[in-house]
Amino acid sequence: MTQPRTVLVIGGGAAGNAVTILLRRAGLSVDLIEAKDDWNATAGSGITLQGNALRVLRELGVWERIEASGYAFGSVGITAPDGTVLHVQDDLRSGGDDLPATVGMQRPRLQQILIDAVRASGASVRLGTRAESLDQDADGVDVRFTDGTEGRYDLVVAADGLSSATRAAIGITAKPEPTGMAIWRVAAPRPAGVVRTDVAYGGPAYIAGYCPTSEDTIYAYVVEANRDRASIPPETYAAEMRRLASAYGGFWPEITAHITDPAKVNYTWFDRMLVEGSWHRGRVVLAGDAAHCCPPTLAQGAALSLEDALVLAGMLTTSATWDDALFQAYYERRIRRVRPVVEASVQIGRWQLDGVRDADVPGLMGRTMAMLRELP
């Protein structure tokens, strides 16, 4: 009997979890290692999932749980800083007409759903474990792990995120670069009238917005120019976010009243990165944030990672030969889609930084989302 091909997935985020589920479904032997002991099961506040992300989650078999756990909506409101609604735009259903345009949900809930699906797939999972060394030859990769064990694999999928150690280990020198913006995020109770994402441009911050994540919760965010993190003591995070948010009207006073615990406020710089030329070296291939990242101005970070997993798994499970040509084809297929999203996400932020008042933000967003309606 032919032995199944063996794959090591490094990283248990959106891309790593998704590719594991899909490869296991096709009968491959998959080991997944994750550096965090808790599998990042509690990290983050909220996430906005556009239709193209929902399309992949449906393929993973978790759509019903996503639908039950999140909050679906189909429009975005543009408001003045005082809360006055200036315009409401219907969102494009980038996942197709049979899926909502957008679902907001709590990020820990999404991660737990994916964790459960990985566990159910029968993959071998080791937490608190990293790859210490990779030694390749023409047929596979010998891996030594930080727990002292070793293994040999036909392929290694590096889905270990923005600061991927695997990317650096295989000689890819691309690194994330700050765009000049930073975001404050917090989870809060949902005001009864919040039924979609509303975004205010201007005021003391560049952008202030919120997204419903369940019947009872939202996540709220305020975007400003990035500051030296060392200059902001973590114990002041709630006060800093309240200071920025307090200038906004509408639902913001109700939201701001709940920004009290600094441990629940997240402060993150916007970064940009795109690995050009190829996303592999030999039998090690990148996916998700290890290959690309963009600021969340289009809410496409997780969606692109999920799409990477879908495309890569599809190519691996339908190809008799795993070689440079296959991995280069994966790159060529994905780069045509990822590059415009990264560039558009960065451009929207740059317009805000530069104070360009006549920028065609709706047009750029519409063109980009229309492209994403096509299959990845």
C-alpha cells in the first residue's frame, strides 16, 4: 500500500489551520506545530470576514458554526465624527450571492472553530513547539524541533505569520514595513442600534469605526499615526483609547463607556509586506501572513490567508509531482490577486496620512472587492 505524502504545517493561524484541514480531508498525513501553548485561542478582539473569506470557510465545513457565532450584515455606513450618517453603501457579495457580504465575529471564536476542525481532521498537533532547523534535499525536508524530536516530510508549509522565522530560515529576506498608522482595538457590548460597520473619517484620529461581532458584542477601533510603543505604558491603553474615542458621537459615547480595562485594549502598527518572485525554496512553501500582509483598511488579511490555503491545498492534492514548477504556479496564481489587495489597502491608508480629501476611496474599494468576487 502506498504511504500518504507527509506535510508539516508550521503555524496554527488562519492559513495553517485551513491548509491542515484540507490536506487531511484528501488523506495526506499532516503534522501541525504551533509556537503558542494556547494555540492563540484567546487572542484578539474582533474580525471582519468578507464574502471571499466566508467562501473558503464554507469549503472547510465550518460555515454553519460561523453563521451561528457571528453577525451578518450587508452594508457599511460613512459617518461624520459627530455620528451623523453621511452615506450607506451596500457591500458587494464577494463570496457569491448565496453568502452574506460580511460577517463580523469575535476573533477568539473564529480561532476556536478552526481549532475544533483541525482536531476533528485527525492531524497531529503539537503546541509550544517550533522548528529548530530545516535540512532539505531533492525529495523532502528533515526537521529538528525545539522539543528534541525530529521528523522527515515531503513538504513544509510555513504559515507562521508576519514575523515568520521559517521565511528567514530559507533565505527570503522580505520583512514587514510600517505604513505610518496604528490601530487601537477593543471588544465591547453591542449598542442596540449597531447593525453594520460604521466608519468615521477625520476628527482627532484618521479613522474611527466599529463592527458587530455577535448579537451581544462589537469590536471598536480607532486609527492614528503610529507612535513609539515604549512611550505608551500598557496600563494606560484604555485611557489612551478613550481619549481618542471620546471626540466621536453617535454610538461612540456608549462604546467608550466600556473601554475601561487596559488588558483588553490592543495597540498594533499597520504593516505592509509582499514577498516577490516566489513563495518557496525547495520543499518549503509560504502561505498567509508569512508571504504577505496589508493594513486592515479592506479587511482582507484573514481572507487572503484562507484563500492561500485553499489554492495551495487544491494544487497539492491534484498534482502527481511536487516540484518547483508547481510551487511557482501557486505563486503566480496568488500574486495576481494578492498584490492588488495589498497595494489598495496601503493606498487607502496613505491617502488618510497625506490628508487627500478628493481621494477615490469608494472607487478603489469597489474595484478591488469586485476582483475578489472571482474564484481565487
